[in-house]
Amino acid sequence: MGGKKTKASQINSGLGKAIIRKRFQGNRPQDGDQKLHTTEVNDGPAWVRLQSITQEGDLDEFLHTAELAGTEFTAERQNVQVIQTDSRSTANPFLLTAEQEVAALARHASLASALTVPRRPPWDETTTADQLQLAERESFLAWRRGLAALQEEEGLLLTPFERNLEVWRQLWRVIERSDLIVQIVDARNPLFFRSTDLETYVREVDPRKKNILLVNKADMLTRAQRVAWAEWFTQHGIRFSFFSAALAKRANEEEELKAAKDEVHAMELKLKLASLDDSDNLLLSAENVHEDVDLAEAVADEDEVAATKAAAAADGSNKLDDPLRILTTSDLLDLFERECPTPLRPDPRFPSRVTVGLVGYPNVGKSSTINALCGSKRVSVSATPGKTKHFQTLPLTDTVLLCDCPGLVFPSFATTQGEMVCNGVLPIDQMREYTAPTSLVAQRIPKTLQESIYGINVKIYDEIEQGRTVPTGEELCKAYALARGFMRSGQGNPDESRAARYILKDYVRGKLVFVHPPPTFEGTPTEFNADLHAKVLALCNKRPPPPLQRPKQQLALQRAATGSRSQNVDHEFFDQASVKAHVKGVRGTADFARSSMGRALALGGEPGVGGPGKKTHKKGKKNQKLRIPVRDE
């Protein structure tokens, strides 16, 4: 049935051909097209594409480098060697053994002089800006090459030091401006955060400049631990002072609260005096109020003196010039003025003002120290390392000017990546391997202290077979995850990686406290922290344990009640004859009860209610011919 095609069919035919051409002929260039970037091939969330990668394995590094270079390669299996380890061994492959750690520390001590700080090239008034920038880049590149050669030739592991030249320029400016350089370190591991070459560089810039080591977070140390570190600093000729930004902040808050209470009390007294009309009553009330105020002040002064004497007697530090004493903010200001009474280069506007530069690793408490000295929050503080981005000057008094430097990760030797995570150098949220740092935490913090702080029960699975009393990192994370209800979605297993992040943050913050001993200490680190852990354990035993939170699928079933009243309720509910089972179809199911169905199923049969067991409604076959009856005429 040929015929002429209609207009609608022609339009549909043209549309179909256009679709076919577009499908099989590819994207042909059209007139007016330009070679512009219009499509993101590997697009995704911005936080994924811009996420920083601080640690990367050898294979991942090789694959990413090959991808960036556009190199194609073929994997070939040659000289394959299968390395098998004992599955029953509890040794973590990401950590060093005791012998390997001792050997590594000995090598670090012998090569400590090779870890330098980049120097700023010399310049004068005749040096142009372009010449100075070129010289700085060349000097910085030579310094980078020297560290890379040291790492490759000696096979040592370095911390992820700062690789941005602009940040080092901030340090150079702070050193040039400051008359006194205060290097802030963490009291739990001072040698890791101390840069000896920085002190040398300060003396190279100007021999008159002075260095002080401010040991922050000293409230986490016992007096015996402070004595051990003070002896080591004194033997090596290091000027040091103990300080605690947390205690200083608490003291400032208490002073502000006391001042607010005194102001409220004074206003109440004024209102009370104003309400009196009689002059005699006024004088009498004033005398009584004066006596009350004097008595309150005397009691407060007596309590303060008693508390000071008790603290001094307990701590043994009743001398203001005691090097073991934890300085307050006023003591720290006096220390700055005593160490540097006059500026090296006086400012015509403030001829007696000295500049104090604060430098150190990220997250050691520089900003917290400045806030404690200022008495208010002048600098942004964050738990993430590297919050301060540019150096800033803050006038503290008429004679002291603070110069805050951004947190710098100086080049230093490290044994493992887990050690750097525990020291707070590497961000915990970007951590990829959690077994090594959590194993270090499990080794350093006693098992009883772990259970007391978190209110958990850490199980050691092969304690009887191997006689092991120290839990592994996986065992600690598993116990923490089960107690807090951290489960993997879709699996029901404990989320150990999430638990590891909480535990490591508590360790870095100081909730799980551990202090490294000085190199000259004769004993083990466990013995060095025995008194500290005993005090923390005594404090934990006074507090009730935190409540455990278990997931819904692991909630313990309550024991069913067995009384006569509960049995009657059960019978009334389960033996209801009016309850029917509704099924699809036209047949009903009368006389249905849950109890009868349960008894039938328990006997291995089927419930005897409802319709027959098989289908009885048969429809006619659809392939049968339709017969039409013929009417007789």
C-alpha cells in the first residue's frame, strides 16, 4: 500500500535521521566553534579535589606521578617474592622494634647538626627587590636539596617540614624585628619541638639577641618530671621557664568573675544605703557594712594565703626564683623585662619598648600564650595545626611588644609516621593508617587507666596464650567503638578508624597524658610516668564512669517477666479469637489465632485454618477456541 508520504511522516523521518547521525557520526565541528575549556571530565565536590594529602604510600605516589605525567605502563610479574608474616604475631609492621628504635635514635643524634633552618641571604640598602627575591629562592632551593640528599643517602625519615618560602619569610622578619626570641615547646616532648639550629641562626643575625625556651603545658608534668627536665636543660646551658597557658587562662577567668561579683556586691550596697533615710541608721549601716567588707576581705586574704602556703608546701616551690615554678602571666612579663631591659634598636615613638618574638611548632600554644598574656582573646585559636597565617604585632604594655610568628614545622628526624601523628604534627582527620599511632597510645597509657578514663573494658584476646598484658591499638579501638556505638554502616562491625580519631585527639589534647623522659633518665618511660598515671587514676576513680552507648542491634534483651499477672496479659493478647489473618482472595480465614498458628508451626506442620493448601480457582485456558452455539432455525 504505497502512496505518498504525509507531511508528519516526513518530519518524523528527518528527526530520526538526525538522531542517528548524531549517534554514529560523532561530534562534528560546527561553524563558530572555538577550542575552549567547557567541560570538567573528573568533576566532583570541591572539598575532594582540593583536599590536602600529607602522607602517601610508595605505590600511590608512583601512580599519581605517572598519572600527572601522562605516562602509560604495563604491569609485568617478574621476580615475584611472597613475604609471609606470622598471623599470630601482635607486632605492628608500621612501628619499629625496641632495638631498631634505639639504633635510629643513635643515628639521629649523630646527624643532628645536618638539620638546619634556611638562612636569609645578606642584603643592604643597595640590593633591589628583584635581586633579593632571586637570592632568597636560590638559597631556599639549595636548602631543600640538602635535606633531600640527607634523606636519600642516609635513609632517614624526616618530618613534613614547611616547604613554602613565604612562611619562612615570616620567620625571617620576626627574627629581624625581635630583641628576644621565645621558642615555645610542648612539655610532654620538648626535644621533638625544639630547633637547636634556630637558636644558632638567631645569634648569627645579631649576637646581642637572646633565646629563651618556654616549656608550655607544664601543668601536665609532676614536680619530679620537671626536676628531671630542669637538670637536663641546665646541664646543656639552655635558658628555660615552665609555663601553662591553660592555668593562666583559668586564672584570668577567675579574676574576671571575681571582679564582676565585686561590682554586683558594690551596687547592692549602694542600693541598700540609698534606701535608708535616718542618718543614725545610715551611719550604723555604713559601719556594719564596712566591718562586713573588712571581714570578708580578711577571710578571703586568709584563704588565699593558706591556699598559697598549702600549694607551696605540697609543691615545694615557695621561692619566686625557683626554676621549677610554673610562671604566671605577671611572672612571664617580668621575665621578658629582666632578660631584655632595653631594645637593641629603639623606636623613636616608643624608645623603651622591647619586641618579643614567639616562634614554634603549630599547635604548641603560641596563640593561647598570647591570649593569656593579653587577658582577652586577641588571637584566633584552633585545634588544627597552623591556624596563624601571618606574623602580627600586639602591644602588650608600654615596654613589651609581642610579635607572633606563624606555626612552622621545622625539619626534624622521626622514627615513624605514627610518632608524628601522636605529636600532633600530622592532622588526625587526614590520617590514613591508624593502627600505628593507636598502638603507641596503647603502649604508653596503662590498660587500667584506659578503662578508667573511658569507662570501657579492653579485652586482650591472646592474653593466656602469649602472656601479653598490653593491648594492641585494634583492641583499644574496638572496645571504644563498642562502648560508644560506632558501627560500620551495613556491616555491623565496630568502626575502629572512627574510634581511633577520638582516641588520638584525646591524646594530643592531653586527656591521655604521657611525658617523654630526658635522654639521661635511667629507667623506662613507664617508670618515668608511674606517679603521673597514679594521680590521674586516683582522680578517675572519684568520678562515676561515663554511660555506655550501645547500638540498637546489640542492646541486651530484658528478661521476660514470669509472674501470673504477666502471663494473663500474654494469654489475653495472643489468644484473641477475633484476630483474623487477611489474605488476598475471596475466602476468609475464620477461627484464626496466633497461639494455634504457633503450635502448628512448632509441630512442623501448617496452620489448619484458612482455605485449602493449593489454588482451586482455575481459569479457562486462553488458547482454547471460542465456540459459538448455533441456533436451530
